[in-house]
Amino acid sequence: MPEGSRGPRGYADWQRIQNYDGPVVFNTTATSHEGIFRPFLRTGVDRYSHLSGFIEVGENPVLCTLGWWTAAESAKVLQLRQFVIDPLVTEAPYLHIPHQGPFLEIELEPLTGATHWKLTSALAFSNRVFGLEFVPRYPVLVSHAFAFGAEENLISYPRGYYAGPARLDVTNNAAVETAVLIEAETAPGTWVEVDRMSFGASVERQANVLLPLTAWRVHAYSKGVVTTTVAVTPSATGAL
């Protein structure tokens, strides 16, 4: 075929390529740290739509801050996202968080006074479309029977992380004043109530709740002898 008949030469049309996943930008197994740690400094992410992967901390809760900047140096911050990763939650969070600017920086800060912690993580950039920022690994995140022997407070942590709409199912087997709370960890070791279900009778009740983008737990309180069974089930599938 004559050289000139092949059409114009030039760069490939990158916008027509299904560029779903980028390189793994951070990968480590059980490395020990003390104090604040930054897996990587400001890195260009403008070719990718999401940060994907997981972050696991082995000993103490850690505050994770994602910051998006206008440039690599001497720039202004465009957006910050913060959430707590707590080892009391069984599984590490599986992230799929949309980028908010062209350059990303990650900072991990442990609980004050508990500075020694271990990091296991794998993070990559992605263009995969998915509707959840914390991807649940299990169909039911909490399934627990709180057996109250007297007036007391009891805690149950979920099997994994999830943020979004969920169904809360509660069964109370006696006419005892009881409350079931969903609490969010807004800073390492600091828990704040975000939803509540209260009753004083033998009941079976369901409610729709919105779980936060951070570590959360179920806090149950009763004023007497009763067994309160609680289940938390994600409602969203992740499809857009």
C-alpha cells in the first residue's frame, strides 16, 4: 500500500481508549508508623475519575484526609474529605472515591497518645463507574443479639465499611425501655449519634437509615432484662 494512502499520522486518540485502571500508586504490607504519614505527596489525577483500593490500620484508629489541590506546588486546596479507619471494624474499607481536583494528597493521622500503628494498603487510580464510595464486602454488616442483664450499654461493630442507605431491623423480646443508636466516628475515639430508634414494648421494627462515610457502630441501651436483636443491611447496590 502506498505510504500516502494510510491516512494522516499523529498521536492516538486517547479519548477513545477504555482506560479503566491506572497504576497502583501505593502498596504496602503491615509497615509500622509513628505519627502522621503521607503515602504520597500531591500527585496528578486528572486522567482518572476515582481513587480505588483499601486502607487497613492494625492497632489504633487513624484519621484519613484526602486533599485535592490546584497544582503540585504552591497551590490552593480545592476540596478535603475526611473519614476514620478503625481496627474495631473487622474488614478494611474498600474505597472508590471520586476525585475533586487535578492533584491528590493523602494524610493518615493516628489517635493522639496512640501514635504507633501499622499500615496495609493498596491504592490505585481508576475510571470505573460505580455508585458507592465505600464498597461493602458482606450482604449484612451487623447481625447481633444484645442480651441485657440489667440497665447497661452495649456496642456492636460492623463486619465492614459502607456509606449510604441501609435498613435497620430491630426485635425487642420484652416490654423494656430500649434504644438502638447508629454512631459515627468523627475523629479517632470520638463517636457521635447520627440516628436512633427507641421503644418500650416487645416489638419488631424496621427503619431506613443513612450510614456515614466513616467508621460507624451500633450502640444499644436498655433499662432492664431484655434481648434486642439488630441487623443492618445495605440498600444500595452501587449501580448508577
